[in-house]
Amino acid sequence: MEKDISTSSTILIILTLIILGGITAFIILKNEKDVSASSTKTYEESPSTVGQPIMGNEKSPISFLEFGDYKCPACKRWEDTILPKLKKDFIDTGKIKFSFVNVIFHGKESTLPSLAAESVYIQTPNLFWKFHKSLYDEQNKELTIEQILEVSSKINGIKRDELEQAIIYHKTDSEIEKDKKLVSKFKIRQTPTIFINNIQIEDPFDYKQIKIIIQKELKETYEQ
Ligand code: CA
């Protein structure tokens, strides 16, 4: 009799464990599904990169676009932590092209470096990314015209007078307007916001997710 009780108890414990295991697996799978479902948003079209600076293989069908603001600390963190990985894995290997679109969320200190960056892109496109990175490196300082010119003076080849005129007289306003239209069209509310083709990744710091989406886009492009 005692043996029977012990056998039924063992069966009961095993059954309980199986049920609990099942519930746990269900919760884990459900959460994983929720995470992947909430981490991207697909639009009908990709933000246009026409007239935007491009890093990497210009002919690549995979476009990676960052909406960023030179005065935004998270954008600097993204530039310092995620972009180097992206560069190593996908940009320098020619798999994708990378673009940057200005977002003006911090008033004058966003406008001035944006005007300057657009000017450098027009006068010396090959120096754009170097200047872009230097602006982020100086983000902690007040981004005044003098400070921006000081940044430019450390890069050989940038025409200082031309740059100064461009900032003072807002000569690259039309480029800033072009960027503002994209910001409003894609309802950008925070920076950095990133797009891989027409897919927005909700967490721009989720490099694992970024890799998955790029690889998916590459596979779909080359399988067609
Ligand atoms: Ca632009």
C-alpha cells in the first residue's frame, strides 16, 4: 500500500513538472515572438537617399539610413558603439550603403553643425564622414560657428572660408529642408532612428536585430 502511494506521488510530481515545463516553454516562446514582433516596423517605401551622403557600396540594394542629430548624446553613443560594428561587418565589405539624414531637435546647436556638414559634403564629399565624426566628438562643447570652424581646421582640405559663409548665410538650407521633409514623412520622433530599406528597427542599439534584418534583406534581394 505504502509503495502504491509513493508511486502515485512520483507520477503526480512528474506530471506537475511536465505541465510546469510546458507552461514555461509557452511563456518563453510567446515572449520571443512578442520581442521580434515589436522590434521592427515596415513602411510602404524606404526613405530616399537621393542627395544624401553615402558611405560604402553606392550600388548596394540594401540601404541603411540613420536619422541623427549632432547634439543628441544617444546619436554619439550609436556612432561610437554600433556604427563601427556595422562598418566592419557590412559597410566595408560592400554589402550595404550607409546614409545620414539631419534631424534638428536641439535648436541652433543642431542647425549649425547640420548646415556645416551639408556644406562640407557639397565642397569635399570625400571628407564628409571624417567631419561628421569630428562633430560628434566635439558634442560636449557648445556647437557655435567658431567651434565648428575649429573642428574643420583639423581636417586638411576643408575650405574654411566657404564653410564659414555657408553657415552664416545658411547656404545649405535647401539640403536641411530636404532632410526635414523626410523627418516629417517618416514621423521621426526620436534620434537616432534607423531604417534598413523600408524597415525601421525600434531599438537602434539592438545590433543582433540589425544583423538579422540586414541578412534577411540580403537573402531576399539575391534570391529573386
Ligand atoms: Ca542631408
